[in-house]
Amino acid sequence: MIKTNLRKKLLDSLSFRHRRLFITAVNYFKTIGRSADLNLLAVVLKTDKWGHHFYTEHYKTHFEKLRNKPIKLLEIGVGGYDHPQQGAGSLRMWKRYFNKGQIYALDIYDKSQLEESRIKIFKGSQNDLDFLQEVVDQTGKFDLIIDDGSHMNQDVLTSFDFLFSQLKEGGIYVVEDTQTSYWPEYGGDSLELNQKYTMMGYFKSLVDGLNHEEFKINGYSPTYWDRNIASIHFYHNLVFIHKAKGLNLNN
């Protein structure tokens, strides 16, 4: 208790920038030798991707082979709502996990105070195509994109339709919290489960395209999604879409 009180007094006496530097150093030492453990990183760096949700186990499955590569990751949504100094727990988790990675994010609120080395945050809406293009113009294409933004079905699909083309060959697009696909207040539907205006209905509609070469349809012309999606993985409230690579790719 005494150590806790002393630490709180110390942190309260520091500026926000210096407080963040101190906490970053403490968290770094807590995770030395364990930076590959996404569950631990999520707890230490205070993101709900483990605990409230159980996403990090799936992220490890899909992301582990990229951990030591100089990837570029974009996450939609920083967290902390409109508070300018709250959020970015998952961005710090990705920075620690991808030790050579550049982490980008966008949020509808100004989160620039949360930027640090290898973390760049843009202010704007995920359903604003002009803004998304400006982001890509500055960053180039991404290896990984994660949508943890508004969770509104229309926003998710607007972002996906634009940003999937901004993935590199073999890249991965992730959509979190797909439970809102069933919630009317988010533009979802629990009765008509295959409606393409819901994220789950839309992503399910893309599955057959994985086998488009076997369609018995005279003159069938493969869609962009047929040609460019290599696999789709569904988990509880979570979807991973892998982009094709090599000769299958046709933008």
C-alpha cells in the first residue's frame, strides 16, 4: 500500500508526457522476455483484447509469423472516447509485440497526445473515404488492418470496401466486435441473418467466392473479392480476412 501511494504521488507530480514515459519504462521491464505473450501484453498495457474479450489467442495464431518483421499496421479506433489522453492500449501492445513494426491508427477524436515513437495517430472518420485516402497517401499500403472503431455496420463495411485494397499481398484485415451485426441500434439484424447490410451477412456472402473456380456457371466472371480473398476465418465476435498473393491477385 505504501509503495502504491508513493508511486501515485510521483505520477501525479509529473506532466502527462513524463508520466507516459515513466509508465512505458515500467511496462517494458514487466514484459522483458515475454513480448511474444499477447495475453500478458494486453493485461499489462490495458487493452480489452484479452479479459473482456478473448481475441489475443486468435491474433497470435494469425500474426505470429510476422512478429519480427518490419510490418505496417493500421488500427481503426484508439479508445478512450473523447478524452484526449486516454486510450491507445492496444497500439502500445502492437508496438511491443511487433518490435520492428510501424503502428498507425485513426480515431474520430484528436488522440495526438498519445503518439510516441513508432505510433502515429490520424484524426478523422472511418467512413470518410477522402480522409482514408489521405491516410494511405501518407503511409502507403499496410500489412495488417484492424477495425476496432465505431462498430456501426455501415461504417465497418465502408472502411472494409475501401481499405482492403490498401492491404499488401498476403495482408490480413481483422474486424472486431462483430456482435453488433445483430444489434439494430448499430444497423444490425438478429432476424434476417444474411442481410448484406450487416457485417456478418456481408462477410458470409464472400465465402463461396473462395471456390469460384468450381462454379458451374457459364461465362461467370470472378469478382474482385473472388480474386483477392485467400481465406476467411470466423471466431466469436471476430473475423480475419486474408488477402491473396502472387498470381491470384488482380487489383
